[in-house]
Amino acid sequence: MVNKGMTTMAIKQINLKKVYTAIYHEKETSKLQLVQSLQMGLSTVSQNLKELEEQGLILKTGYLESTGGRRAHLITINKQAKTSVGLGILKDCIHLVHVNLYGEVIHRQTFLIPYKDEKSYYQAVGELTQQFIEKHQMNKENLLGVSIAIQGIISSDGESVSYGPILHNDQMKRSTLANFIPYPCRLAHDSKAAAYLELWHHQTLDSAILLLLNENLGGAIMTNRHVHNGLQMRSGIIEHLSLDKNGPLCYCGSRGCLETYCSMHALIEQTQMEIPYFFEKLRQNDPTCQSIWKNYLTHLAEAIRNITVVIDGVIIISGHLAPYFTQEDITFILNQLSQIAPFPLTHEQIILGIEGEYTSAIGAALYNITDFLNTTMI
């Protein structure tokens, strides 16, 4: 029921949002279908469709099959009415992605550039970002902004890195990059951006733990469909779970952290091979590679056991290594868990991410998309 105190303009805005929201969720619809589903008058729906089309937010993309009489226009969202760029910063490269209003990746590209906490580096990243935008002929007026996923804990105000021992970028500021990227910018912790992507992909996901298997390990915790930040933005830093107090030295200064066993860096150190070549030999049943991989999965299972005792949720294996996992690998982890965990998991409780090394950049880009949809939809 409409509030009697509402102005005519407010009611019109609500109806406009209702129509846009219905089209977004339906993907394809028609004017009469909107009249029926929204229980609005034909003239009201028609006026809202006209306004949305004039704003470039919807498209008429064809016709429905005729049931006799005049064929109805097929109406869809203009997926590229607004888009977002995600920028993932790593030690040796940057990842750039361009996503539309449905979170679909339109373009992606990697540039090899070693990280340095220097003005020249940030200037180069800004230039590469603008080259990426120009190369793919993005409509700059429709670009919502550039979200930057970076290794390091982000301050609660989103303006700087408060803890960054991997890149040695403590106190790196958002404004530094914004000086060289002429679009709205935001900083995001790479693991939390990756978790945000999984929430986008899995609309029924409630509670989960993300394992981001990149060059350096990362993690995030999700509860009630939100990424948990904690008091000082440190929640979910599972890479520093200690598996052995006498284990290998971690970059944090402690020994035996999960990082030293299950990061991609740790795997490369053990194998002395590039990741694609290692998995090629592994799948050819090379005995040395099999032994190393089983040891890796065993440590991963130990970590999952410890995490799930505290957080009751789905496990998401994401990041660079995720596409290399097979169902046999998942079965191995589950078998290990059945021996050491008080509450063993099932196959359905372990999800494999699908975006690989671009995961964090895509997740970061989705923050801008969500902000736009939250203002445009009900």
C-alpha cells in the first residue's frame, strides 16, 4: 500500500524502480507480462518503459512468439548501460576486467608489471588501466568506476592499506592511485573481493569460508550473505592459522602458517615448476608430483578441519589454483576430513570457484555494480 504522505514524484520513482527491478530479474519480458506480474495499469507500465528506454537502461531486442494479433516487444536490460572495471594488483602483474550489470566479464587482460610502492608504479598502473579502457572502446560516461583489489588489509574508512607485509605497501593510499585513474576509485582486500564474487554467483549461499589459492594464500568468512570484516577488518585471515609451530617461516614472522603449506608460492617452491607444467605432469601420474600434491591436499584438509570447527559453513576453493582441482581432489580432501574432523563434509559442501586468477578483480568490480543496482532497484 502506498503511503498517503508520499509525493506524486516519489510514487513515480517507486514505480520506475519496480519496473526496472522486474525486468532485471526476469532477464526477458514484455509489457503485458509486466502489467500482470506487477499489477500495474497498462498506461503506468508504458510510461515507465518509455522513461527507462530514454535513459538507455532497457532495450527492445525482438518480439515474443505470436499468439494471434500483434506481436509483443521483447524487453531486456541494457547490460552495458553501466559497467565497472576491476583492477587486481599482485607482486608481478596486474589483472584488469570489465564487467556489465549482470556481473558478466566483457573483457579481461593481464599486464606483467612488478609491484613497487613508488609514484612511477602507480602512474604506470594508471596508464595501463586507461589503455585497457581505450582498447576496448568502453563508454566512459557509463563507467561507474575502477575498484582495486589488493593484497593487504584495508582500513575501515577504505582509504588506505593498514597491513601489507606481502607487498610492503603499508599505508598505501587510495588517493595515490586515484591521482592517475580519472574515475571513481575504491580499495578492496583481494580475499574479501573474491568472497563477494562467490556471493554474487551463489544467490542462496548463506554461511561460507573462502580459501583463495593465489600466489599468496587468502581467506574470507561469509555469514548471513555478508562478508565478515571484524573489529579491525582482520576477520578471515586464515592464511595465518598455525599448523605446526616448528614449521616453515612465514612472512608474518611466525612458523608453520597455512600460507607456508598451501599458497601457490609454497607449491612452486616445492616443485620448482611453473603451475601449468606441474599439473600437466600430475595428471600424467608423475609419482613425485602426486606425492607433493597429496601432501598439499592433506594440509588443506587440516586447515578446513580447524576452520569448520569454528565456522559452520560451505567451503569455497577459489583463486588461481581452483580451476586445476578435479573431483578426485575433492574426494581426497573429504576422505582426509572423515578421519580427522568431528563433523565431516559432503561433496555439496565444497564449491570450486570458476574465475581463476581473475577472481579478486571481478569481485572488486562488482562492488560498483551493486552500488548502482541498489539505487536503481527495489
